[in-house]
Amino acid sequence: MAKIPSGVGPHFPQVVVLVGATGDLARRKLLPGLFHLASAGFIPGCRIIGVSLDDLDTGSFRTFARKALDEFSTRKVLDADWNAFADALEFVPLAAGAAALKAAVENAEKSFTGESRRLHYLSVPPSAALSAVQLLGEADLVERSRIIMEKPFGTDLASAVSLNARLHAVFNEDQIFRIDHFLGKEPAQNILAFRFANGLFEPIWNRNFIDHVQIDVPETLALGKRAGFYEATGAYRDMVVTHLFQILAFMAMEPPTALEPAPISEEKNKVFRSMLPIAPSDVVRGQYTGYRAEEGIDPESDTETFIALKCSIDNWRWAGVPFLLRTGKRLAEGQRIISIAFREPPKSMFPAGSGVGAQGPDHLTFDLADASKMSLSFYGKRPGPGMRLDKLSLQFAMHDTGLIGDVLEAYERLILDAMRGDRTLFTTAEGIERLWEVSTPLLEGPPPVRLYAPGSWGPNAIHQLVAPRAWRLPFERVWRDPNRLGA
Ligand code: BG6
């Protein structure tokens, strides 16, 4: 196993109280992530107390966790590692109350020889967040603790403001970590490296050279076991007001004075302050056919499973540059891209029929998959007589570096950061409240949902929304496969 560099993990052993321990996120990401962090030696000691509404005991929680690892761990689960992890797992049903939770945490702490810290992870929907906070308060588990709150943080401005106020009655702001896992993705941080560690692109990173930006995250996924959560949340609250806007801020912010929490938050919050309120006329809401017939969904549901929107950042760098965002479930492809379209030059010297401009503008594209990729497309001359132009591209894939095995999954990275008290990649109360504020016109007057066929790219209206521009996806050329020679 690769040696873990010192200083990347917390100093003290951790007791993790995982509220929502039998939910979808815990199964897919949190339990596999904690397993990796604990078994790879990132944490000097770790015990996990699962809490949920389900009436399990510790034995059945261990079985649940094992199944989750078998299904979702991206790394091999060795017996010795599993046995150690299983021993560190315990379960307290919510119904057992605060005293039982307190006893379980204190018991776990006794297994460590010296000091330890507590990390509470609330993997629960917004409607359950406050009661979980109150439970932790009643159980007297605030001291020596940090708390990670899952998104969406509230459901609108009023609920986010009230959630913040009531949260502060129990936890201090410096204990609160509002997570947005897109910021933990390696390629999201690579946007910062790419923009600020290189002299090449930053001078043209503005409205004089950039025509528009797309942040496009179509998913082929359906709802799985999340119907209850999703029906009450919808694509805008689930993805846009959280992940897509956070990525937009990394893409659009001014250079921070340091890559540290306060300067980064300040620059992100300036982007959010410059965002114009989202006009319902700039939004297409969609729902896939068949959604209303699914179990747990209202047969007359108005929840959107798809959303596309145009938003604007009214500052000196970006005035007049549309930011086009799209995401949805059961779409044609699963992709996570940021695509920057550059302004086109006057092409007057090229002969008619040369193909100049025929395949859209030059693009810089970031793929936010764990194995990130980047490409820069441009026109070049097709070999041979005359002047015929083709769209070509320079591509980079993280695979090429041979370091792909070092990538931490987004939740792993962020859990580790929270254990160390590093909030650089977490969101702030001010930023979140501002995002709800710009969302108010849309939340108060949403356009009607339009149906789309599963497997499509969304309702037809998405094309009018961006005209005369066009959606970048589906790609006209596929990414080169780094494993294929000569590709
Ligand atoms: C989650 C949303 O936050 O992000 C899901 O709740 C979505 O609906 C998921 O599928 C996408 O994350 P990723 O990391 O798989 O792109």
C-alpha cells in the first residue's frame, strides 16, 4: 500500500456519529469512504456510530456496511481491513434516544488511549436536519466536535436563515462544515490549479474572449431508493443551487489572495453577490415520462427531474456572458462537463466551403469525472491541397500521469478535511443564503414542467433557451481513449 504522507490526516482519533447511516449516501459513498480512510491509515483511529430511523442492531448494521462495501467500494476489501473496520462499527437506533447515543460515543472514546475528537455527519434531508442537531445537543456531544451538514442546506432563503440561526444555538460556526461534494472532486480543485498556476489562460478568462460557459451534468441515473427525498427536492435544489453554482463560482471567481478558506470564500461570495436573480423565463423545467407512476411519487407531481437555465454574473469580468446550466435524471448520457466557448474571430480570409467555424467555436472543456480530463479544441488545416479546415483537439487525461490511484473520492477528501478542521472546500452560510436569495423568483414562480422521454437530452425547449448558441453535449467527437495507442 502507498505510504500516506504525514500531515494529510487529523492528529487525533475520531468518533464519527453518522446520522442517516442506512440511507443511500451512506451506502454508496460514506461507509466505503470511511472504510478507505480508516484502512489506508489516513486517520490515527476511527470508530463509527451509525444512527438512523431503522430498527437495527450493531450486528445487522455491520452486515449492511459489508454489503455496501461489496457493492460500492472501488478498492479491494481485504479481510484484515474489513475485520478491523467491522469492530469499529456500532449502531444506535434513533428511537433509543439521546442518552443511548451519548453512552455509545463515550464508550467508543474509551477505546482510544489519549484525546479524541467527534465528527457528526448529518446525511439527512433538510426536514430532518434540525431534529438531528437537537439530538446531538441533548446528548451533550457538542464539545470537541465538528458537524458536517449535507446539502441542500434549507429549501429556500427563509428556511436556510432559520436553519443557520437554530444551528448556531447548538454549534459554533467554526464547528459547522456545510458539504458540497462537487468541491471535493479532484477536477474541481484542478480548475483552481489550472486558472491560477498558469499564465496562459487567465488573461483571456473574461467577457472580451469568452462567449459563454456551459456547466452540464446530465445523469442516466433514475431515483433508485431516493424517491421520498427527490420528490420533495427536485433537480434545482438537489443539483443546481448546490453543486452547479459552486462549480460556477470556482470557474468565475477572481484570483483569491491565498488558497485558504477566508480568501476563497470571499471571492466565491462576490460571484454569488454579482449573480442576477434567476428569471423563470430563463429556465426550462422537465420531468421524464413515467416519473409520476413511480413508487413514492405523487401521481400529480410537479417536481422537476430536469432543469436547464441561463444565468448571468453582472460584474466587470462576466457582464453579458451567459452561463448555461443543465442537469437531470434519466438522460441520454452521464457526463459532468464545464465547457468554455471562446469568441470567434473574423474569418473573412478563408475561402467559401473551407469549413471554418462550421463546427462551432473553440472550446476549453473540463471533465469533472474522478479520472479528470481536459481538452482544447481548435481549427487546423486538413492535410493536402487547398485550404480545408477541421476541428482538432489537444487532450489531457489524468490517466496519463500514472497517478490515478492517488485520487481520493470527493467525500473521502472532504471528510478528511473536516476531521482536520480545514474548511477551504466547504460552503459558507453567507454564500448559501445568497444563492437562495437569487433563486427566489424561480422558487416562487416556477415555469410548468415539460415532459421528456427517458434517454433523451431533456424537453425540446432547451434549444430555444440557448439559441443562437447550441448545447455542447452530446460531443461531436469522443474523448480519446488513453489506453488505445495511436488514438
Ligand atoms: C448528489 C445528488 O448530491 O449528487 C444526486 O443528490 C446526484 O442526485 C449526485 O446523482 C451526483 O454526484 P456524482 O458525484 O455522482 O456526480
